[in-house]
Amino acid sequence: MLGAQDFCGYYDFTFGHLRRRFGQQAVHDLWRDAVGLDSQQHYLELGAREGLEGLYKAWTHTGEDEQCDWTFTLDREKNVLRWDMRKCPSKGFLLDNDRHFDEDYCDHCMGWEGPMLAKLGLEMAAHEHNHCGQCWGEIRVKGVPYAPLDLDVDIRKDPRWKHGFLDRFANHVKQPVLTERSSSPDVPTLLEQHFAKMTTLTVLGRGPSALDLTGGGWTPQPDEAVLLTGMSYATRDVYAGRADAVLINSPPDDPLVRSIAARYVAETASERPLLLYAYLPSVPPMDFDAFGLPRPLPILPSVIRAGLYDHSPDGVFPTTGVFLLMLAVAIGKRLRVAGIDRYSHPSGKVYATDSVASKHQLPAEHSRACDERHMRLALSRAGDVVTLFGA
């Protein structure tokens, strides 16, 4: 028999498999029908008999069974049932075991709770989750005034709340990711819309071949977007011009993020790039807000949805330049790629700014085989729309 948390890995794989095999709607149908309106019948029954009180009893009992570190609060006068999750055992299982097969595991909770609540005449008035095991939500009787709660246990007062990337829901509906850029609640769609007017994406890694391009008189055209690694954005080592998107390196360290922030905050709002990050489960979370940066957008939904990346729970993942290449292919434009030299440029240099040839040993979280496998897949998918320097 499966234990209380053992199903989490199966959930993650099943959601991801359905998305890839049958599309986005299939996994939403699974959440609604198989989970919310079938396997969770006990919530429907208690909710039908006792309303918010019944759900309070059911979820309190579930929390004990699944060893949730959370608090449920029922305020009848304010018409609100609230939870504050400090450590989700379900998402926690995936983080602890380096698993990320589905593009967005945390969305499944709203995917099954929303339809179930709607059937009971209730609704999720507000909800947020940070994909790091922390979330909160407030449920109310639909059509009846309610007042949000101000509690000492509010997870948003916990320092861990600043980790990860936030998804927000209001009245069951997922909210736009960046309202100033797009009305879409979906990050891959937002990225496609952001680059919709571009005909070319130029991806610059930090290898010597980047200077073959940037040092040879090239300047971006008006319909060309430049994608940089966080290190190149901070140091201007291969390109000093405007960046349209910056992928912060994984794992990041304080000096790097501090340098990225110094340039970012010095630029005008119109000059600032989209900040991106992988949010890999094996990499300790980073509080970007502490450096004055907004939470970067996650790239894994885009590259997983495009079939360009399967996260392997072994601690090895592509380098930043290769992740940038995969993301650019997922967005789907003509590509110009330079500076991804697989640490084997004919000059013997590892990075473009090396003054002498140097030997390079990849950190434990990267491998040449991993990079080459993902590069081959990305370039094969891109076909003849790629101009490649180096590699």
C-alpha cells in the first residue's frame, strides 16, 4: 500500500505524461474529474452537509495523515476558511528527491479544488503558491461577503515565502504573470508573446566564439532580441549592449546576484531585461528580493512543454548557455547562437575573457554529456533556422 506521501512522485509523472501525450486540457480534465469529483468524494460529502465547517474538519484530518506543517483557520463571521502551508509534504517530496517531471506540479491543487468547491457553492477567493512548499488560500461561500484574515501564522510573514516563483488565483481563476507585459497566466505563452515581434533570437554564451560574433562588427537589428547568461549581463564580458532576457545561472551565489542587481536597478524600466531562472529542485532556493530584484520567470515550463528537457533526479543539469539555447528553441524563432563551445574552443580558452589557455573542470552539477545531449536535441528541433558560431 502507498504511504501518505508516496503518491507524489506518481502524480508528478502522470501529470507530465498526460500533458505531453494528450495536451494541456487532458491534465486539467484529470484534476477536475478523477481527483476533484471522484477520489475526493469525502470532501464533497462533508462540504455538502456542513459547508466550510465540514471542509475544515476534513482538511484538518488530512493534514494529520499527511504530516502537513500547516494551519487551518475558520472564521464563520467573516465567511472564510483559510489555510497557511509552511511545508507541503507533497511538493516537499519532489524537492527532497530532485523530481520535476511535470511543468507545474503545484497547479494541480487549484485544478481539483476549484471544480469541487464550485459544486458546493463555494469558491477559492484568493490563493498563492511559491513552488517551494509554501502556499495559502481563502475559501468563502459564493455570493456572500467575506473579509480576508490577518493572522500571525500568515505564511507571507515567513522568510521562506520570498523564495520561488509566485502563481496567483482569484475566484478560481489563475491570474496574469506580469500584467504590464501580458494578460496570460501562463509563462510559456507570456514568453512567446514577449518575443512575438522579433524575427531572430541571439543567444550568447560565455565561450570564446561569442567574440567571433560580437567582436566582428555585429549589432542587433530592431527585430532581434539578445538573450544572455546572468554572468555575461553582470560583467559585460561578451556583450555590453542591451539585453532582452537574462537567465540567472544555477546555482547562483550572492556576489553574482548582487552584480546582476547592480546593473538591473541602474537601468531604466524600458531597458531592463526579463529575468529568468530555472528553479531546479536540487538547487537551494534564492531570495532575489533581498537583492532588489523581482522574482525571475521560470524557464522549465517552456522547455519541458516543448519536449526539450526531462529533469533527471541525479543532480546533473545543463549549463546556463545550453538552457538558454533550449529556451530560445522552445520560443520558436530564427536563432543566432554563439559562445556555447562545450569548453573545447580551438583557442584552448574556456571563457571569452580568458587571457591564457586554461584547463577547466565542470562542477559536479554539470557534465559534458548532459550538455551535448540537450544541445543535439535542441538543434535538431530548430532545424535550418540556426546560425551557429562555435560548438
